[in-house]
Amino acid sequence: MIFVMSNEYRKVALVTGSSTGIGLETSLALARNGFLTCATMRDLQKSKEIESITQKENIPIKVFEMNVDNDNSINAAITKIINEYGRIDILVNNAGYGLFGALEDFTMDEIKKQFETNVFGLIRVIQNVLPTMRQQRSGIIINISSMSGLAGIPSQSAYSATKFAVEGMSEALSYELEPFRIKVILIEPGVINTKFVQDLVVPTNKYEVDKNGDGINQLVENNKDVPLSFYNDTMKKFLTFYFKAMSKAPHPRIVADEIIHGIELVSNESNTTTCPILRLTVGNDSKKYSKLKKDLTDNEFHILLKSDLLK
Ligand SMILES: NC(=O)c1ccc[n+]([C@@H]2O[C@H](COP(=O)([O-])OP(=O)(O)OC[C@H]3O[C@@H](n4cnc5c(N)ncnc54)[C@H](OP(=O)(O)O)[C@@H]3O)[C@@H](O)[C@H]2O)c1
């Protein structure tokens, strides 16, 4: 337990999308490290796993309902948390999902919905938390980006766009928040083994997802009277790579561990207003492509990524 402040009060952490995957592991890791952790989720029926671990380990986790697509839901949860605990020291913006497919195949509604959750949801939560952090003159905002936020990935034009938006926004925000000693960290995981893969959204007018299918077989061409996607070849090649990578991908606890590491780094430098780190990559794939993105020309990187991902 490394982050308890004093006997009077604990540091308070808020995590979005805590029902499963990276959000669940991060909530547990924060609580195990002494943070009073407000684990939020849009569907409280999914709180059984976190509640049962909380009880078993006797760790400080409180569950709150929060749908990041909804202003009222965010406002209600944060008001309750502030009324109850009076502060928020750490915010982990984790809630999100993947919209995979060719840009031309999506409806605008599908793309807007992707931005609603992955970008506007995150901004809404930040706007609601900032008045408290500003008054405290302290706080750490951790935004879960992705390897797709550091390089555009084939068949992820919409998803990559949301993660690039999170990257640019976070980088700019770090300057705005410096005078208030609030730090911003971007976490860039590679492929991580979570239910992200089961919850992938594909262009619904081109494909159907067969939940009983395995890997690429989950993707069934939509047999209604619509022509096959012009991008079917790229989509199938990419998803073949992706499902294979997912089957060997690391457990989400490696992301949680890196988040704790990031908080430690920033807390050790709490006397400076400048954040000592902005980006933390997680996983061998993310580390590899992050380095190559810096070392190679755009054209060299493009050729390399194509040969790795679209065999
Ligand atoms: N897994 C990967 O390979 C990977 C790689 C890089 C980055 N990421 C990022 O990591 C984050 C977490 O993903 P994950 O891998 O842990 O996936 P996951 O297991 O599918 O978890 C996603 C979480 O987000 C929640 N969520 C989705 N929409 C929401 C909304 N409108 N309001 C509140 N919660 C919402 C989900 O809630 P429900 O349970 O109700 O659906 C779930 O708790 C995402 O931002 C994702 O983009 C994932």
C-alpha cells in the first residue's frame, strides 16, 4: 500500500468502465495500493466480480453507476463521489470500445457513436472532475489511448481517429493544467486480452457478427441485399492477424501495473508543475511500433506495418 496519504483521509481514485478488462484490473490495482477507488460502470448488474473480490480481499472499492455517453449520469456519479469523499486525486478514463472496418462502410451514426464514447465521454468526465482537482491544486488524469493512437492501423480508421483525438487533446491539456499542478498521462497499450475483441463493432450493413464463431469466423458477410464490402480483403487479412494476436495477448493486469508505475513516477516528482512523463507504452507490440514510428520515415513505417498486419 504505497499511496495512503495520512490517517485522516485516503487518496481517492475514479475509474470509468470498471466492469471488466483493463478498467476492472486498474480499479483492483489502485485499491490494493491504498486508493479509495470509485469503480464506475454503466451497468451495475456487472458489478458482481469486482464486489466479490472487494469483499474477499477487504480492499477499499465503492461501485458507482456511470455511462460516459450521458452527461446526467456522469454528473450524478461525480456529485455523489465528491459529497461522499470530498476529493478526486486520480482519474482513469478507460471506458471505450473498438469500431473496426473500412471508413466507407460505416454509417455516420456508427462513427459518431464511436467518438461519443471514446472521445466525448472522456472529455465530459474530465470537465466534471477538473473543478475539484483545480481547487485541490493537485491530481493526475490518466487517459487510456492505444497503439492505435500512435499509428493509424489498417481497418481501424475510425477507432484510430478517436485515439489520435485523445492523444492530441491530452497533450494540449497538459499545458493548460500545469499551473494547477494537475498532471496528464497517456497509456498506450498494444493488443491486450479482454472482451474488447468480443465487443468489436463492425459495419452493420456489410457484416454480421456470429458470437458463436471463433476468431475470423465471427465475421459473416451480411447476406441481406447489399453488395460485399470493397474492402473485404483488407478487413479479413487484418482481422486474421488481430484474432491471432489477441489469442496470445497479455492479461490486462500489465496495463494496471503500468498505471500504478506512472502514478508513482508522477507522485515522486510532485514538487514540479511539469509532468515527468506524458506517454507510457504497454506490451511488446506497442513498444516496438512506438520506437519504429520515431525511427522510420512514414513510407518505411507504412511498408513495415502492411507486411506485419496484412499478410
Ligand atoms: N484490449 C485491447 O487490446 C486494448 C488495446 C489498447 C487500448 N484499449 C483501450 O482500453 C480501454 C478498455 O478496453 P478493454 O480492453 O478493457 O475492453 P473491455 O474489456 O471491452 O472493457 C471496456 C469497458 O468500457 C466500458 N464501456 C464501454 N462503453 C461505455 C460507456 N458508454 N459508458 C461506460 N462504460 C463503457 C465497458 O462496459 P460494459 O461492460 O458495460 O460493456 C467495459 O467496462 C478502451 O478505451 C480501449 O480502447 C484496449
